[in-house]
Amino acid sequence: MQTQRIYGKAGAPEGMPPPPPPATTQVEPEPETRYGRVIMAAVLASGLVAIVSVFLLQSPLMSPPVRTAFGGGVEVPIVIGKSFEESRALLDRKGLVPLVEAKRVVSDLADGTIVAQVPMAGWYVKRGAQVKVTVVHNPPEAHPTP
């Protein structure tokens, strides 16, 4: 049976070769490989930002104001907070068409109050364009019959 010698801090005795250094399991990547990974990560991140930006810009609230040729058009008035009848009259005077896109239940507001609009106030659109509005519609409270 062969015995294995264990050397202390003093090292190998005279005449014996020093023990080999311990094998390392982690190899430091070449600088080109590290930089390539950093560049690849930056390209992927910028591509992801570009894709997200395109989807956000497709949202109707994020789209730019519509301008007619030669800068003409009608400025969309503020209709949020007004009654639907008042908003209809205001939009009619501007040559715009109100369109109820949705109804919401908001118990703090009166029926017919406008709570959202697209396009937003201040944008310029062609005469005859639609202004989509969200109107408050509170269902009548049920009263039990005696």
C-alpha cells in the first residue's frame, strides 16, 4: 500500500518536488468575450425599449394630435366635467361630432357628466371629426315596495 504524503506549511522536504497547484474550476473569459456579451445585452435592451415604445405610441391617448393639411382644423374643446347636452352643443358649434364610447358608474357625479374624452382638449382635428366621450350613467336605486 502506497501512502500519500501531506505537506505542511513548510512545503515539501528537500529532494521532493513541490505539490502541484490546485486546479481552478473557473476560467476567466477573454476580454473580447466579456465585451461581446455586454454589447449583446445592450442591443437586446434597446430593442426591447423600441418594441415597448411602439406599443405605447399606438395607444389612442398617446397618439399625436391630428393636423389637417396646411395647418387648418378645429381645436378640440374641454368637455370633461360638463353635461352631455352642454358638450354636444359646444362640439356642434365647433363642427365636431360627439360619440358616447362608454358609460361609467360614478356615484359622486350626476348622470350625463362626461368623465373622459378622446382626442384630448387642445388637439386639432378636421371639421366633422368624432370626439369620443365616456359618460356617467348611474343605475336607478331600487326601492323596495311596501
